[in-house]
Amino acid sequence: MTKLKLTIKRFIPEVIWISLIRVYNFTKLRSAFDLYKIKQASKNYKKVLQVVRKNEKIKVAFFLIHESVWKYDVLFDLMLQDSRCEPQIFVCPAVNFGKENMLFEMNKSFEAFKKKGYDVIKTYDEITGEYLDVKKSFSPDIVFFSNPYEGLVDYRYYIKEFLDTLTCYVPYAIMTTNYDTFYNTKFHNLVWRIFSETPIHKNIAVQKQRNKGENNVVTGYPGFDKLLLNKNPDNGVWKKQNRALKKIIWAPHHSMHELNKVSNFLEYFDVFLELAAIYKDQLQIAFKPHPLLRVKLENEPNWGKEKTDAYYSKWMNIENGQFENSDYTDLFLTSDALIHDCGSFMAEYLITGKPALFMIRNEVVMKEWSEFGEKAVKVHYQSRTKEQVIDFIENVVLNENDWMKQKRNNFVEDYLIQQNNLTPSQNILNYLKMQIFE
């Protein structure tokens, strides 16, 4: 259907096309058709499941976009070890920020996973310009998506093309707000199973999704697994120093102007370089921005590509600083603290037991938490000024006056750790095997 619409659009003047879309939306035909597709999807999956149950082995496709938001490492490894599973990773290029960024992110993810020893397949051929037909080349029984947003990847790798396949999704982050985009897009209602982080998240889905959250299963968050299982983290992810320094991660978000304007980057980009210089004999700082921050800065007034490249290079070159944009398991586990304004790290970092500071630029942010987000931010230190950031560094990090440690630990035990003592990834695999083989 998507391919047909794109073909028709090429032969219709833009003004007429826009008018047709407006009529379609105004008459509520879109809403009615979407509801029909949601109901049909649920029926289709029941039929598909009956077909898959006849297989002795299941083929599972994992769609990888950005390495930094990949949450399936442990689940993929469990499937590799299971004789009844045949998992395969496909790198799907992000197409929403132009071809240069698309190729950069695709090749970055591809090389990173090849380095880990995984058999990875690109879905886009740079030489021929052709996209891989995963359904023909692999014929998956199950597809795991890593992002729910339409338009982020080419339509060939979006949920609409796989309604005749069992589709699954683990949120790319533990959601801390109630935004509809995190719970109630077409994707959330069309996917076969969403593996929810906590009962709180499932309850939000029940209230928000058009299908009343009937496709949600609480398993815990597999993004925690590597943090919980890694007992010997590699301290070599930090730049080697001649003295023992405290290690802080600074993780700014990319939303400088949109939504609730959560990102503090434009107000603090020079401040953190100053802090690295002031505390050069006491601190190491890892600059770990959201993957989209760079491309946003390249299009930001008074920034652009040249200034953005120069800024990122500063972090690569200063003695007690570094730029990070890849897997962060070892970085988290060997750090001493996190300073951030990124909701996706709000709960994930707490698993480490280390203190975290949440930077508040806009008070609206504090009014938009979900029930889960409210609980998570309460066990964070908070800052609204440069002085409060410095106070966190000096008192909590350097002087180790971490008075919120027990509160954080209680939150982790009460909401993040699974009561059955299994990892979330094992819970997901057990659920799939129960549905298909038992």
C-alpha cells in the first residue's frame, strides 16, 4: 500500500495531493480505517501464530537502526544458544535526516556489530542503491523492531509491511512521560507484542492505546540485562590517566526547541568544558550526547556543521575528556556519576547504584512525568542552575556525600528488578517459546 501511494503521488500535482489528504482527514476516514486495521491485525496474528506453531524452528529478524539504543544483545545471544531459534540482525538505515547521515549511522552500526562478532546484514546497498527484501531473503517468523516511529526508517522495514508476521517491540528506553507518541502510535496498536518495562507502563498502555493495551506483556526491561550480568566491566573505555580521577558522564538530550525543550545543551555546552578544565586534576568527563544532537546542531542557527565538528573534536582531544556515541554498558558501570536531561537514562543508570543528577531547564518538564517518571526523578539529585551542578560535583561526587543512595536502591528493588529472578530477556524468550512450542 505504501509503495502504491508513493507511485500515485509522483503523478499527481502536490496541491491536489495535499487537498486529498485534507479531505481524507476531515471526513475521519483515516481514523476509521486505522481502527479497522488494528482490529484486523489482531485477527491476522492469531492465524499467523497457528502457522508458526507448525515449525520446528523459528526464524527471528532483529531490525537494528542506532547502536546506542539497541536493547536486544542478551535476548539475541539467548536465541543463538537455543536450537529452536535462528536469529539474524539486519541494519536498517535511518532515512529522516538525509542520505549522508543515513550512510554514516548505517555503517557505524554495521561495523560496531561486526566488531562484536555478530553476523550482520545491511538492508541497503550503497553501490546499487537497492534495498534488501527481508521477507524474500530470510522469511522471518518473528520480527523485533527497535524503534516505533514511521518515517525514521524506509517503509520496507516498518510495521505495515509485516502484518503477516509475528512482530515484537521492546521500547528503546524506559518511558518516563505519558506522551501519546510513546504509547499510542499506529505502530503500538499494530504490533503483535510489546514487552513492557513495568506494570505501571502496561497500565498506561491500557489507558492510552486504541487496542486497550491488549498486546502488552510485562517482562521487565532487557536494557538492564547487560548492566546486571556484567560483573567485570572494562575500565579501558575511559581515556587512560596518570592519576585516579572521578568519572562523570554528561548526557545531553537533543530536544532543544521541540516538545518540552528538555535539553540544556545550548546553555551548558561551554560550562562543561570549563568544568573539565577547572577539575582536571580530579575529574574525567565523558560527553555522551543523544545520537540526534549532532545532526540537530548542524542545522541550528549560529552552529552548523563546522562549529559542531569543532565542538565534538574538543571532547575527543582534551586530556580528561572524551566523546562517546556507542554501547555504554562498560561506561555506565565504571563511572562514578551521571549528569543528564535525558528521560531514556532516567531509570537505566539507576541500576548501577551510582548517583545521578537531572538538569531542569524548563519547569514544564516536571509537570509531564508519568507515575513511573515521578518516582524515578524523586531519587535523582536535581539542578536548575550552574551552581547546583557544581555543588553535585563537589559534594556528591568528589566528597562522596551521597545521601540519596538508599532511596535509589529501594526504587531499583521495588520497580526495576524482576521478582522471578530471571532477566527480562529470558522472560521474553520464555514467553515466545510458550506461545509457539507449548
